[in-house]
Amino acid sequence: MSRAGAIVAVAVTPGVGAAWMPDGGEVSTAGWDDAINRLREIEEDVGPRWLWWSGDIGRTFVANDIRPARCWDLEVIHRLLVGGWRAGPARIWAEAEGLDPDGIPERAPVDLFHQPSDRDDEALREDGHLDPEWAAGERADTLAHLVVWVELATRVYGAQIDRLAAPETGSPSPAHAATARSESAAELLCAELESDGLPIDVPTAESVIAGFVGRRPTDASEAARIERERDDLVLRHAPTDSEFDLRNPGQVKSLLRRVGVELPDTRAWRLEAERDTHPIVDALLTWRKAERISTTFGYGWIDEHVGADGRLRGSWTASDGAAGRMTATAGLHNMPADLRPAIVAEPGHVFIRADLGQIEPRVLAAVSGDEALARACLDDDMYQPVADRLRVEREIAKVAVLGAMYGQTTGKGAEALAGLERGYPVAMGYLRAAAEAAQGGNDLRTFGGRRVRMSGSIAPGSSDRDGRSRAAARGRYGRNAMVQGAAAELFKTWAVLTRARTAEFSGQIVLCLHDELLVQAPLDRADAAARAVDSALDEAAHRWAPPDHPRVRFLSDTSVIARWSDAK
DNA sequence: TGCGGCTATTG
DNA sequence: CACAATAGCCGCAG
């Protein structure tokens, strides 16, 4: 029997045990021997929305093979409401209680007068702040302490619910509470992505790598010899009486000047234009590619990040950076396309690869409420109707729309920008308002309720001493964050619904890539899983979409494939 | 040792 | 070569 509305606050410490408390009910505890079984029973019998302090608890669940359907992550929602990255129990508590975060106590130094054993055991100080030793996680070591944590969690939860519904957050919107739930689930999905990893066929990966840098060296001296030979393929085109370090851009520039190629910098797209000028340019481009594979995506990368089970693992964050996108380490988000043939579904399985078409301009149409732009989204290729309206080529229209979202003011799309202003004034006004607010140093809030801080270290402007360009950079940052951030929210809603709806077909999300999902499923259930991915998008668009705005059509290009490179 | 600059890769 | 990210190597300041 499932009670979908049930909230169960929970705190777990491996080796110690667990405490849990249903909303309005009694607190229970179990020692570690019993804790995981009890929690698993609750998940299976009740399927509650687990309320916990941070993704650490979710990771503990996942590490013990419990995959909850629903959660409420206080730290995730704190970041959503407050913006930025700083969190932790002390900040979360202070925010919930309306206390000044600058008043958060430092921990007392351990010295003759402050021994650890002197501590009293109260979680809350007289001034209302969380005790620093509790905040540092040192008081999660007994069942009695875990009981206190679940009680405190319940109090923070109440405050967050109030805050999500309050006008202070901007326009009060059910989207904010919905985003809070999907962002929590996304953090849980990150725990699973870290645990599960991405299937990679190591022999295939190594043969791709070998194609760029040669066979795996057996020892350090062979590695050094190969490196030297690679360097020589470039340097043989250079004057023999001079030494150049190819890894030093300044020296590469001098080297090129010596052979008559004068460039402001040595980026690949500039070198590309000079390929025919001198043979050293082509050699250098080849060297760069090999060097990149060798240092970043070579044998060392495989050794470091691929497990014995043939899974590539990195760490994941559910809402990083300016706008709250998912991020991943270990090259999971920037793996060269050349390596995609090595991403292969395991025996008896296939991948469902699904990617959203033109997600950012469609999201712009939705959040701005621009009816004309929303109508353009009815087309599979929304740039075509925009081009027709502006009476320009499709490529021009595309560059103009992207330029508007990125804050471009010069170049090819600039003249079409005026047409956009006339044709889609609501969307353009939305972007301009965001840019102006950001330029003036005002915090923004995305459609889903994420606060984008314009004060603080993430926002641009610290290194740039020119005030005007700094202001312009802030404007572009804010303008883009509103679109990219809302797109990230829609994407995560889709991802967590895909997680839920493909589970019955044994689907497992193995990669999230901003607008693309890779799901592994058993061969014989692939079609059903693929249909579930598509219907999860419809469901996500429904849940996420602004209720008082024109409906916007979202599209997924979905295919069933054996390896990542097979699609499109 | 930490940080900014340059470079390459992805969405 | 606009917006976002991770990550490597180099030179330079402390």
C-alpha cells in the first residue's frame, strides 16, 4: 500500500544506524545491523518522500542498494532558494530560521581550555544557531543524535515549504515547489550515476587512443621516447638551431613567426586557416590532437576512471555553476566524439539515446510567454518559421536567436536582431529585463525558482578592470542564466521522470548531457523503455510548463542503439 | 603551492 | 569564438 504523500524524515550514519520519523508521527531508530533492512521495507511498503539533509544520505541509500523513488533534499533546496554553492547544515539552518548567516559560529579551537570532551550535547545554541560541532558532522555518531537530526530536518522542511510559496521568492508559482522536488530527485540521480557509471568497452577505447598516440607504452622511458618522436614530427619543420617548447603557446607563436606565419594566438581555428601556408601548421594541428588525447583522454584516463566492471565513473553535481546545470568530472561531459564508439551497451542490452531539439529557444518561448515564438515551436525546426517571419535565411535567424540569448551585440546576427525585436517583442523584452537587472547587480530568479546571485564570486566582473565591459559581461551572464537555467530545470524534470518511468523496464540512466539522455535497457524491453522516455518528456513539459503561458512543444530525437556513436 | 592565461573538448 | 562546463600545462608571484 503506497501513500504517495507521506513524508519520512531520515538520518543515517554507516556503522551507527538510522533514525526516521513520519510527518506528524513517532520517531523510530535502528542500529546499523538492522537499519538498512528497515529502511528498505519502508521504501517498498510506503514509498515515502524521504526528507534528508543532503545527498550524502542518498548516497548511503544507493551504496546499500536502496533506490528511493522520491526525496526532499534540504541542501539542494537551500541552494535553489539562496543561490550560489555555499551550503552545509549551519547555513541551511540559519536560512530556515531567519538567522543572520554572518552570525554562524566558528568552532572553538581545541586547546587546554576547550577539550572535545568538555562539550555539551545541545544541537542548538542559545542564539539559535546550530552548534559548530554538530554542523561539522561530528554529532551523527549515536542514535540519539540521529533522532535530533530528523527533528531538525522536519523544522527546516516546514520553513522551506513556506519560503517556496512566499511572494519573496519572486512570483509565487507552483513551479517552484515542483522544481524543488525534481531538483532533489536529480541529486539522487547523481548518486546513482556515480555508483553505476557509464559502460565503456576498454579494448575499443584503447584502439581509438592508439590511433592518435600509438600503443600503450610499457615503461616511462618508452613513453618519453614516443613523446619525443611526436615532438620531432613538428620540430623537423623548424629551424634546426633553435629550441621550442610546443607546450608553451608563446614559443609556438615565435616558432610560427620564424617560418613566416604571423598570428595573434595559436588556437586551432586560426591555425586551420593557415594549413596551406606552411607544412608545420598541419603538423602542429596533428600534434595538438595527439597531445590532447595523451594528456587528458589517454591510457591514464582509462586507468584512473574505468573500473574492473567496464564502467567509467566520475562525480556528479545536480546544480552547478551560473544556472544550475548538472556537471560531471572524469571527462563525462566533454569526451571527444572520437571516443563515442567505445561507449557500448553491455551484453543483452541496448542504449536509448534521446536528445532534446532546440531546447533553449523553446524554453525561452515558454518562460517569456511569447505567443509568436511559441507558435514557431510547433514546427520541428523552429528556426524556419522564425526565418520566414524575419524574411532572412534560416542560418541568419538561428544565429540571431542564439545571439539574443547569449547577449551578442555585433556580427552576423546583429542586423537580424532588430527583426527579432519587432517579431518577438515579448521574448526579447524578457531577455532585456534580465540583462538590465543583472547589469545593475540585482539577483535574478529562474522560472523554476533558482536564485542567480549577481553579488558574490561566481558572477563575472572581478578580473576585468574596465567597468563598462564588466557591466556588459554581467548582463550577458544574467540574460543567459535565465534561459540556460530554466532549460536545466526542464531537463532535470525529464531526467528524473525518465528514471522513474523506465525503472519497470529495467532501464538505467547512464549519462545526462544537458539536453541528452543515455539510458541502458535490456534488449527485449528496449522499445517499451524508449516509449517511456518519450512520454516522460510530455509529462515533464506538462509539469514544468508555466500554466498561464502558451503551451510550447518540446521534441526528443529518440533512438535505440548499441553504441553511442550509432545515433545521428 | 596557488592562480591566471592559453588551449581543447563538450552542450 | 557570444553562454556554460572540466581539465591539462605553463609561467609567475608568494
